[in-house]
Amino acid sequence: MQFILKWLLTSIAISIAAFLVPGIEPYGPADPWVCFAFAGLFLGLVNALLKPFLTIISLPVTLLTLGVFQLVINSFMLTLASWLSVNLLGVGIAISGFGPAFFGAIVVSIMCTILNGVTADAQ
């Protein structure tokens, strides 16, 4: 049940990022909510499987930049999730470059934090 809730919250955060950040839009023949759902699923999988490894590998750079490099890793995770969802399933989100991915990752991170805080209070 926790996985489904996190998937839903991540999908909502991605939809908000697509609304706020120009350069991020739903891609594919499906409805936008399906595109956001698949992008959220792949973002959750990429964050669970690949992000811990990249965080450990990039720890020296992250320490030198006082944590700012973690935003670059988050933007890479969002871009990778977008690429996987579009190329494996044919639906997802299209990101037009590094700038939209960077600001989209910031919006997704902020919205996930807010939404997780709201749902934690409700439980």
C-alpha cells in the first residue's frame, strides 16, 4: 500500500512540474494522467535502484558543492525515468533539455516533500 501511495504522490508531483515548467509535457497517445503515472512509476524505480549508487559515487562532488550537485543527480533521474517510460512503453513525459529537467527535478522534489508531509499527517 505504501508503494502505491508513493507512486501516486510522485505522479502528482510530475504533473505539477509539467504544468509549471515549460519544456516538460506528456508524451504518447494515452491520456496525460496515464503518461504521468508511467513516468512516476519509472521515477520511483530509478530512484530506488540507481540513485543510492550515484549518490555514493558522487559524494565528493556533492560535499564540495555543499549538496547542490544532488540537484544535478535528481535532474538526471527525472531524465532517465522519462527516457525509460517513453522508449519502453511509448508513453511518459518529454523533457526538452537539461534546464527543464533541472527545474522539473526541483519542483518534483519540493512537491513530493509537501505531499509526503500532508499524507504523513493523515495516517
